[in-house]
Amino acid sequence: MSDPTPVVSRGLVKRYGELVAVDHVDLTVERGDVFGYLGPNGAGKTTSLRMLLGLIRPTAGSIRLFDRNPLVDGAKALAGVAGFVEGPTFYPYLSGRKNLRLLAAYDDGDSASRIDQVLEIVELRDRAKDRVGGYSHGMRQRLGIAAALLRDPKLLLLDEPTTGLDPAGMRDMRDLVRRLASEGITVLLSSHLLGEVEELCNRVAIIRKGRIVYEGSLRELLATAASGYRLRTADNERARALCLAQPGISGVASLEGTVSFQGDEEAVAALSIALGQARIGVTALVPETASLEELFLGLTEGETGDAEKAVA
Amino acid sequence: MIAAAGRVYEWELVKLLAQKRTYLGLVSAMLVPVVFVVVLLIQAGGPSQVPLGRYIRETGLATPFVVLFFMSIWGLPLITALVAGDIVAAESHNATLKTILTRSRERGEIFAGKVLAALTYTLVVVFAMGIVGLLAGSIAWGFHPLTSLSGTKVSAAHGFGLLLASLAVYSLALAGVAAFGLLLSTVTRNSAASVVGTLMFALLMQLLAVLPGTESIRPYLLGTQFEAWHGFLRTPADWAPVFRAFWVCALYLALPLIAAYLVFLRRDVAGD
């Protein structure tokens, strides 16, 4: 029997009166994915995550986490699931360690025995005795990861984990997420930072005004926008003539000291051999793809962000 | 379920012990009888118009009863409201509800832990006030037999038993205030509104209990139950107000708690 899928949502809807914050969202996060949930601020990412974690009730639709329904199974549906939405929060008058002990007491299993280990992972052991009220934003984010890791999760839901961090903090947080993913933890990462998603995720869903406008592999998304190649040689004129004569190559044009063209990978491979045989020195042959940012803006164009702003 | 709620209860107490407002209420409750005794020691006269007031200097046993009479009106309801009105709302204020609701405990278990913690605090405050009052009074005037409201003497040991029973019955009525505070705390998600609202509720209940024209409903008002412990101070004891306090307070306890539980169970946790 195959392992249950970490996250499956179908037709997920959340309405607040007239306002539709999440509109028929279908999500599937497979085991081992680092899944980027991407959208502008106010697109419905956090509301979706809240529904996944059972914090708010969907108006319609279904959610299954490892084949369990949070609405029916309650906290049991969160077995193996951890994370935070809208930033981790703690009791400011308790120390970091005491907060973790409290959360371990709210967990089943042996969370308490992992407190030292997770403090070590997030490099907070030296500050564990200090009150959380005195922690910096970055330390709270790291304590949030520690709190999640206490549960020895198979699925980690992180909502904007690098928001508010300085560049070094962002790098550390991304390294941590990458390391956790390499250890086999499935990660659902909500973010509006395209670079972050591009750096960490293998699959993405892009949400716009509460609706999913793309879900699938990041590589495929980027490939759909492949617009051609740029060629720079020692003799661009001869290279251009050769491109025009080469089967499978089209759209040949001279552009800014380069030759641009379209073609599939097979035709481009044949072209590179032909260039060699013609003794035309190639200094660069670069595929031209739209950046994730361009794709994102294309998919979310016209976003106003009103939906979730009103909810918040 | 019970073990899980027990763990939540244990940590709710840890949280209470880490907050200043907990000590503010507790220390106030213990300080009032001490101040009361000190004032009576340096001044002549006394609170002869209140139950046992005229015997205040005969025995230290009278002190906690007299202080309870004064504190029962708004002091203890305020202290109770400080914690009961805050215990759920503070989670909204700190946005920690989402933190604890995404662990392994069911909402019902978390709510039960909070209710138990709030009621424990209520009980501790009342008994702390009573015991400190007894100690302060006994140091000032000794631990002697007590003159009951019927004018008969009861032994000091018997008087001590009556004190414990009186504190317990008053705690029951105060638990009704705590339950209302928990309801407001759950519904409003705002500590200040819950604390003020709870105090207003307690005062309104007592006001209704003395207003003319409310005679028919008076036995069933929470304010009336605040004085049920007076029944213990008669010889023989008048059990009628005590028994009525049991079931009336049970209703004032159960109804708000059921309502709060249902709200807590179904509420959307967005931004808190």
C-alpha cells in the first residue's frame, strides 16, 4: 500500500460574507516535495494554510493531511504535521526553553526529549533560558522552527519563514529549510519571495485572488516560458547564415552582438556540432527563459490583494 | 482526555505563576485582611454593622468572616475577573492560540485546562484571604471561641470549621463569576473588556439582589448566593441558603461554561 499523500485539498473555499478569500483551491503536496505556495500579499495563502492546520473552518471543500481530515479527526489529523502561520508566536513571559516544554506537553509522543536537540539545530541553546519577550525577530523565527521540529514532523508548513529577517538570517533560514528537506521532511512553504521559492522549491502553486492559477513543477513552469537561445561566436555573420540553413532552427535574428533563435534541444545540439564543423568558435550558447518573476507577474497581473486584507 | 486536560491545566498554572497580574490579585487578597487588622489595632471602634463585626476584637476567628463580607462585594469578584477574563483573551492578544491549537491537544482539552486553572485561582485567592485573615486576627486578638450570629458561642475549632465551609460556599458563588469571565474572555477575545464586563456582571447581580421588586427572583440571583455562607454562622446552622447556593451556583457555572466551550470549539482562529 502506498504512503498517504501529505496534503490534498479539493475545492477549498473560505468566504467571509461577500468576500471570497479562498476560491476552490486544489492543492496536492507529494511526499518529499519542497512545495512553494506563491502569491502576492493578500492572495489567500495564509487563509489556505490556516484551513489546512484546522485553525479555521472552510466554507466548502475538503482537506486531507496524510489521509486524515482535520475537520473530522481534530488534532489527530495533525499527527506528523508541524509549522506556523503568520510567524511563530510564543508566551513572551516564559523562556524559550519553557515555551518548548509547554508545547511538548501539548504534544503526544516524546517531544520533550528532543528539546535540547532542536535548540541545537536552530542555534538557540545559549539563549534558551532567556524570556522570549527579549528575543529578536530572527530568534523567534528560529524558535518557531524548533517548536515545529519538536513534533518530529513528516510535513512542515511554513508561512513566510524569512519575512522580517536580515540577509544573513534569511540565508540561515533557507539553509535550514534545505537541510530539513534533504532529511526527507516534506515542506509546504508559503512565500511572496520569488527568489526564495526558486531557490528552495521543486513544485509550486501560484495563487491569485484566492484562486490557483498554476500548480505543478517549477521546472515545467519555467520551461513553458522558454523563449529561445542566444548565441555568441567569433564570427556572428557566418553563424547567423549557418543557423538559417540548419533544420529545426527558426526565428533567427541578430540582436545586440548575438544571434537569437528558437529550436528544440535536439536541433540546438545539432547546431552546436555544425558550428564546430564549420570552425566557428562559440563563446556563448545560452537558453533564454523568462524569470520566475516575469512568469509570476504574468500570472498574477491585476492582483489587488483586497481579499485577504479585508479578512485580516 | 482527562490526562491530556490535566497536562494543559498544569501548564496553565505555570503560565499564571509567570504573570504579574496573578500576584497582583493574590497579594491584594492577602494584604486586605492584614491592613484591616492593623487599622483596627490603631483605631477604636469597628465594623459593628456587619455580621460578626461587633465581635471583631473577641477572637481572631471573626476577622476572616468580616473581611470576607467586605471583599465579597467587589474585591474578590475583581480579582477573579482579572484572571478568568484574561485566560482565553490573552491567547488572542499574544496570538498564541494558533500555536497551541496546532499541537496534539483537542480544543476541548485546552478549554478544560483553562477552566480548571481559572477555578483553581478563584479557590486559592478566597482561601488565601481567609487564612491570612485568620492568622492576622489571631495574632492581634487570639484564637478564641466565636460568637455566632444567633449569639451563642462556638468553640474555636468549630469556628475554624465554619470558616472553611463559608469560604468553600462563597468560592462556589465566585466560581459563577469566573465562569462568566471565561465566557466573555472567549467571546470578546479582549482582556480589558472581559475583566470590566465580569466585574459589572458581579455588581449587577448584587444590585439586583437588593433592589425592591426583585423578591421573587432574589433566591435565584448569583448575588444572593454571595451571602449563603451566613447560614453557617447561625445556631443551629441554616442549611437552606447553602443547599440553594449549590444548585443555583451550579447553573451559573455550567451555562456560561457550556456557551464558552461551544464558541471555543467552533471559533475561527484568524490572527490570534
